[in-house]
Amino acid sequence: GESVGLHLPTLSVQEGDNSIINCAYSNSASDYFIWYKQESGKGPQFIIDIRSNMDKRQGQRVTVLLNKTVKHLSLQIAATQPGDSAVYFCAEKVSGNQFYFGTGTSLTVIP
Amino acid sequence: GAVVSQHPSWVICKSGTSVKIECRSLDFQATTMFWYRQFPKQSLMLMATSNEGSKATYEQGVEKDKFLINHASLTLSTLTVTSAHPEDSSFYICSATSFDEQYFGPGTRLTVT
């Protein structure tokens, strides 16, 4: 895949604080992006998506920002809770229904 | 929401044996399924794209003779790891697409001893 797996960066936040998780994508032609949450030993879960014709999309407690100029995505989690502790991946749609995953960030919420 | 299942959830096998992993879309038909491999503390690596009724498309560096993929129906794709070796130990995850969204299975942990 275009995004190569590396050892995960980590982010620790206090419960109740906001979290910001960043992702750089590789293909400037990608027009659809998804953020996934993966808990230990489980498959990824869909959190929120965004198309390239948008800069921002909000969900429940989550916001995704897209900066196409620098090929950057961010996921903001408001009022982070212990249940948010997981690994977060961004995925870009590269062709057809193929998605490539970013490196991922391990989020730890400190009670 | 759409549900994808995998079976088994964990398999331990001896080196040299073959292991088959099933991926099923339970409440929708998926013309395309994907197989990923994930090593500990790493991202998901796309292995292959599986289209119903045709040969799978493998990513560069993935041995098609070692990782056999069959997509015999719109709800089932199988991945067979042939002559497994300890370095094949990993977490294997499938996904099935419905329109633009991917729905992931819970993953299968393969341990080769």
C-alpha cells in the first residue's frame, strides 16, 4: 500500500480535555476520507467521513478537518472520555473502493 | 448498520500447515471485499482486493500463491494462508464495501508455532 505501517505514535490526554489526532495522506487525487477507531483485538470501527469538496464535518463529539493544500486530515474529539482510548486511523480512498490506511495514533485517556 | 463476520476469531497452527479464514457480509451483498494484515502496533496493510466471481488483485509484495483468496459468492470471501510459517503470524482483517463505506470484520488472529 501507499501508506506504510510504522510503529504507532501515541497521544495521552486528560479525561475531559479535547484531543486532536493528525494524519497526512499521500494521494492528492483522493476524494474521500474516513476516520476509524480500533480497540485492542478488534476490527476498525467507522467514526466519521469527509469528501474532498468539504473542509470540515462534524459528528457527535468529533470533528474532521481536511486541508487539501497540504494533504492533511485531523480528527478532533471533544471532552475525551476513557472509552475513547484506542488506536485511530485515517484512510484515504485511492481507487474504486480501495482504501489505504495511515500510520495510526494510539490515544490514551487518563482518568 | 452492516455487519461483517470472520471465522475463526483466533487460530493457532503448526508451521507448514494451511489455514482458511472466512469473511462474511451478514446483512448485505458485497461485490468487493478486502483483506488486510496488521502487525502489533502497526497500521493495516492492504493485501488484496477480492471481487466476486473473478480473481483477486494482490498488492505489490503479497504472494498470491501463499495467500489464496476465493470470493465465491456475494457474501463470502475466504483467505487461505498456505504452508504457514511463524512470520505469517498476524491479525488478518477483512472488509466489505457497501456503496462508499467499508465495513470491517472483527479480525482473525493467526499464530503459527
